[in-house]
Amino acid sequence: MLEGQAHVVERMGPVDALFAEGMGFVLGCPAGYCRYGWFPSVLKHVMETQDFDFIHFDHPHTALTWPQIKRLQPDARLVLDCAQRRGGDHERLADTAPRWQRKGLRWQAGRIHELERELARNVDLVLTCSDKDAGAFRDMGARRVRVVPNAIPPPEAPLVAQRHDVVFVGSLDWRPNADAAVVLAKEIWPRCRALLPGARLVIVGRNPPLHVQTLASHDVAIEGSVPSVRPYLDRAFATAVPLRAGSGTRIKILEAWAAGVPVIASRIAAEGLPCSDGKDLILAEEPSEFARALVRLWRDRQLADELVREGLRTVEPFTADKIAQAVARHYRELIEPESARPYSDAYAPAMAATPQRRARARAFSSISARYASSRALCSASESAAALPGGTSTPAPPASSSGSSPTALAMTQRPRANASSAVSGSPSVSEGIAITSAAANTSRASSR
């Protein structure tokens, strides 16, 4: 439950945004980022009138104002939540993009790398989803890096008995997902559709670009934003994830495991997850390999059932309460260094897919809007979205158990993952959510 206040601030207008992008280009800001670097008066007022122990930035683009924030809150610890290293994403996209796009993608990747490097050296804590991303931030000079995996809601029983679809779930306004959807529809599906009688390919995700919408046919469905992805997963005999770029970890795979859907994925898609080829998923790279795996799952029910059982076992540790406990522990390390655990021990249980012991600790409620979709912590966006623009909700009475750390969480758009990609629930994608929170309740809500 969110405690504190949530302020919704409207984004700048199109003229101001265009001017900001032009200035950002001159100053070396990544394309599309500068519009997030403005400093609204409500944010200035909040930080001039309140004291915070932590300032939590959801993705690097929300941290463009860190110098101003640090001047106003010199004693606050700065925390960067980087679910995906977008610089690495653009580098990978450049490897497979048309030749005329490669120079621009590599230019964007270089700009993002510079921003990530600057933030790594100036924040007090970096949170990532995978060991690979954590290592990259250490190489950039980050003082403290911790791995906090994604989380998903508890699995539910399937609502239908017959599964005939191949499903792909993901925000289609994120280029790697759109690229994967095209590969799936144009290169994989034609190779196996004749061997899957009655099956459909269903691509689910918000904001599908025009070139993805045109993929629709009699047995290829392109869905936009939907209230829930669960009905589509319930009708799927498999999910195929042919990503050729990306970083962090894929919530779409965790959700498929939790829904009892066998997974076929590229190595990039499975990167950072504790999985084994042939045990809890099937790894494939070439379109022909994906097609063969889909036909194999269609015909071999025993194999599909084995993948489902192992997938459910693998996804067990990725629950909201465990993730909330982990983040609370990492925050505590900043103010109580003697409580720190060695990095190698911090997430070994979850990444090994074994249940993690419940810790007795306060969870830092509303510190982060990081989990705006499925990533375990109570998001500022959930309450902010329910408010009229520019208003706030007063904080409930504080706990009488003593003073608690407070934090300010900043977010400007939901994470590009399986849930936020298609969620029909309101979000703060059209504004900034700022939360001042007392740290005395659980941060374990998940969407």
C-alpha cells in the first residue's frame, strides 16, 4: 500500500519538447531523452520543503536532473534503477538493422553509454536485473551495484483447457520487441503454420507500429493494449521470444512460466535468467530452429508438460515479497554499512531458482516507481494515476514505532515488459510521479 503523496505533473508541450530535443542534441543528450530533463516546480517545492534519505530514479532518463536534486538534497542517497541498459540494446540492434540505420543506432548507443557512465560514478547505488548488467556498471565505475531480479504476481490456474495459439507478449513501441514480432510473423510462422492445424500466432502489446499492424492475417492476430495478458497466455500452447537485442531480464518469460506456457527463446531473450536449455525452456536462434521447436511442442505433450513443471519451479523465487525484502536490505546497507552482505551472496538463492528465506525487515514502501508493472515494489504510478493532474493525496498517519527513512521516487514511463506493455490500467506515462514515503509498510504489491 502506498503511503505518502503522489504528484502528477503534465509533460511539456510539443513546442517545448521540440526545443528541448534540439538543445539536447547540441549538448550531447541521447535522442528522445532531453524532454525528461526538465525540472518542474512541484519537484523543486517538494525537495525544498522535505528531507529525504533516498532519491530513487527509475531508468537513466529520469536521472538527468540529478545535479539539481543533489544540490537541494545534499544528504540524500541517490539510487539508480536500471532495468535495461539501453545503450547495449542499441548496439545489438545496430548489428541486425538495415545498413542505413546502423550509424544512427551506434550514435545513440554512444550517447546513452555516456549518460550511464556519468550516473554510475555519481549515484550511491545502482540496481540491475542481471549479473551481466551489474558487471557493466561496475566497469563504468559504480561504487555499489546490486542485482534485484524482476518479479511477477503469484501464478494462477489456467482458465481454459485447450491451447491452440502461439503467443508473443511485449510492448511493441520498444524496438527490440517490434523487431522480434516481425521475425516471428515473417520468418518463423510461415515455416510451421501448415504443421499446426487450427493454430494462430497472436502478438500482444501496446502501440504496435504500422509495420507490425500490417502483419495481421487470417491466422496472425495483432492485439494492442489489453486489460490483461492472462487470457492470451491461457490459450497458448507455447510462447516464442526471438529477441535479437535487449538487456536486463524478460518478464514475458517469467509470466509465461507462471502461466504454465512452454517457452522457446533466443539466448539474448533468456539472458540473466536461471534456466537450462531443454529443462525449463528451449533455446533457439535461427527461424528454422524456432519453427521446429514449435512443431515439436505441438506434437509432444509430454515434453510440453515437463517444461511447464520446471518453469513453475524456476519462477518460484521471483515473487513480490522476496524482491521487496531484497531492496529493503540494499537500502539498509547504505545507511547501515555493517549490515552489508557480500555481493556474491545477495541473490544467489533467487538466481539459483530456490526459495529464499524470508527476512524480518521493514520493506521500504513507495521508495521506487520501478515496479510500475510487474517488478515487485509498490509503484508511485499506481496511486498517481488515480489522481487528477497536479493533485496529491495526503499521507496516512505515520507509524508510531519511531522515525522511518523517507524516499522520493521518480518515474516517467512504465517499464517495457510483458505486463506494462499491454496493461490497460492507468500509468504515469504522461507525467512524473513523485512519492514521499514513510518506510513502514511492505513494498510487495505487484501488477
